[in-house]
Amino acid sequence: MASSHNTSLNQFQPVRYLNHPSYQKSCSNLQQNHIENLIKYNVGAGKNLRAHFLIQTYEELRLRNPDSTLNCDPDFVLACAWSIEFLQAAFLVADDIMDKSLTRRGKTCWYLKVGDTALNDALLLESLAYRILSFYNSNTRFPVLFNEKEGNSPHSNFYDLKRIIEDVTHNTKIGQSLDMATEQESGVLGYTEERYNSIVAFKTSFYTIYLPVVMGIMLAGGDNSNNANSTPESSKIEKIALEIGHFFQVQDDYLDCYGNEAVTGKIGTDIQDSKCSWLFVKAMEFGSESQKSDIVRNYGKNDKEMVGIVKKVYGEIGLERVYGEYQRVTCEKLEVMIGELGENCPKDTLRGIVDVLNKRTK
């Protein structure tokens, strides 16, 4: 017997109940007394690099390809940019809990202000990242109520945009799991370059560089065989994005140890937290046996004197010089890779990102 189900998911909208008279008072109080503070404290308080990268990618492609760029609601472009910043905030709130960090962006970490509710707040920020995309992609300003007869249809790449942010979120969680599992599995002796590269790719590169650039490309769309959506060019852009993301994380590791806390807004804790850091990996590569032994013996200890010993040995090995050479070689390599992209790709944006990182101090 054939099924006669005609049920549409749009008939079921559980979010509407947030404004239902039976629950509105409690939900409104939560919104005013907690959620607004959560967003104000954790979203938009940083450099907003990811949001800027997305907007710059979209704007560059729109100017480069005016005849083939998809017509995009400016509010939706901004919503996509902010969705990544909400996602970033969710990751940072959770990361600070797991790392037992004290400060973030020059302020007390959120979990130290609100306690255990910060766990749910991280989940809430993630769900808001997804909801922003739906809300601002609907002319009715109500999530996912698309009605093409009334001229209300989603961006043609809307479902791909949602998929890419969900996929990258999953990758980032895998990266966080790799980060946390590394020490538990084999201790610092398991901190290899391969393991470090795996953690960085999944925990940092995909959502820091890859996601905003790819979302900007998707927003612009286009059908030119030489544009950023074509298979050869997209493969090149992926490699560049992951390489820049690796550069970004290596800088983070360097600044954690050598950055000025007054500038970075964060107290570095990678040594006492026993992080699989680029500095540690390079110390194991370039240090003498006695230097490596001193680092291993004092690494991961929440003791000021032991942290000082590790930093002293880092200095003896010359890791500041090693980092400087890495940055120079990486920037030159990226310039060549970007130069090989087609003219309808976001080359100026990618060069601009590298330039920002080259001058980065926090």
C-alpha cells in the first residue's frame, strides 16, 4: 500500500514555543539575564579575524566576477560571518574549561565567572551559530520557513553552507579530542610532528582559515570553470588554507611562550598544561640529549620554577631563531602557492591573511 504522508518539516517549529505565552516569562528572563551577557562577554570581543576573512573573500570574488556572482542578501553575508564568530566563542568557552585557563582576551574566563553552566553555554553558542544562518536566510526572518511562491527561497548554496559549517565543527571537535588524548596515550614522548600536524589541521586550520574562505566562496558562487569553485582551484585553495591555519597555530604556540601578556590578553599555560606544542616538538628535534631530558623532566608541571627551566632550555636551543626562520620560509612558500591560483580566486584576500599573520603580535 502506497504511503500518503504529506508531512512537511516546516509544519513543526519547536523554536516557536520560546515565545509561547505559557513559557515566555521564563524564556525572556533567561534571554535578558544570561544569554545576552553570554553573547556580549564571549562573542565579538576578540579580533573577529574569521568574520573579516569571510567578508573579504566574498567581496573580492564579487568584484572579480560581477557577471557570475550570486545575488546575496548583505544581511545573510554578515550572518555567515557572525556564525563563525559564535562558533569560535563556543570553542573557546569549552577550551578554557578543559585547559583550566585563567584569562581570555584580557578578561577572566567565562567558566570562572558563571561556574558549571559554562558547559551548557558552549553548547548554546554552537546552536546559535547554526540558527543565525537560517534566521537571516529567510525573508520572513523566521528560521527555515521558505516559500518560493512568495519569493522567499534560500540562497542557492544555503544547504552547502550549513553542511560545511557542520562538517568543520565536527573536524574541530576531533582535533580537540586528539589534543586531549595525546598526553593520556603516551605522555610527552608521543608528541611527534605528525601528531602535532594532525591536531593543528583539525583543531585550528579548518575553522580558522578554511571555513571563512570556503564560505565566502560559496556565498559568491559563480559558474566560471576557472573560478574558486572549480575542482583544481578548490584543491589548491584547500591546501593554502590548511597551510595558513598551521602557520596561525604555530604562532599561537610561539606567543603562548614568548608573547607579551599585556598584548595577547592571555596568560600562557602550554608548558604547565603539557600541551603538544610546536615549541616542544622543535625542541625535541634540535635539542641535545641533556636538553631534551631537562625539558621532559620539567614539562607539564604546574610549578613556576619548572616552567622557567623549560623556557631557559628553549632559549639555549634557540627556538626564537627557529621560529623566525619558519615564519620567513612559510610566508615565501605561501606567496608562491597563492600566485599559482587562477585570477578569479580570492588571491588578494589570501595574501592579506598571510600579511596579517606576518605582523601578528597577539
